[in-house]
Amino acid sequence: MDELFNELLRITEEAAASREQLTDEQWKAFMRQRTDLMIRIRRMDAELPEGAEVRRAFKPIVERLAMLDAQLIGQMHEVKEEAARQLRGIHAGRRQKQAYELEEIMEEGFFVDKRR
């Protein structure tokens, strides 16, 4: 269990240190590895008796992980907001283009009606 916690802490610290430079593929790899480690830790923890001393020994690591997770979540929210801003810009451009194209159609129709 010690090895699992140390590995989880190591990859989380690496991700937190370089969170602004990570590519999408690196984020995915980190999340897959993190999830695998968390599942293995939870399985081992389920086998421990209630109030086991081992749990208390890992408390500092768990607290450090919680702090790093908060930083990573903040970065993920920033990435999400940036993507949302870009999507809004794309949608606004499409609306403007559609309005312009509709305006052309209406003008042509107006001229046709005017000739009658």
C-alpha cells in the first residue's frame, strides 16, 4: 500500500508541477494511471480492519494529495472555461454568417417583389 500511495503522490506532484503544459493525451494518461492506483488503494483499504494504524500513517500523504487535487481541478476548470469561450466565439460567428446569408436572400426576394 505504501508503494501505491507513493506512486500516486509522485504522479500527482508531476502533473501539478507541469499542469499548464500537459497535452490532452498526457492528461488522459495521468487520469487513467491515477484511477488505476485509486482502485488498487481502495481494494487494499477495504481489507484493513476498522481503525487500522496504517490508515493514520497515510494521512499526511492523503492531505497532500487533496491539496494537489484542488490545484489540478482549478486548472481543469480554466481549460473548460477557455474551451467554452472559444465555442461561444464559433457559435457567434456562425450566427452572424447565417444572418448575413439570410439578409442576402431577403434582399434578392425584395428586388424580385419590387419588379412585379
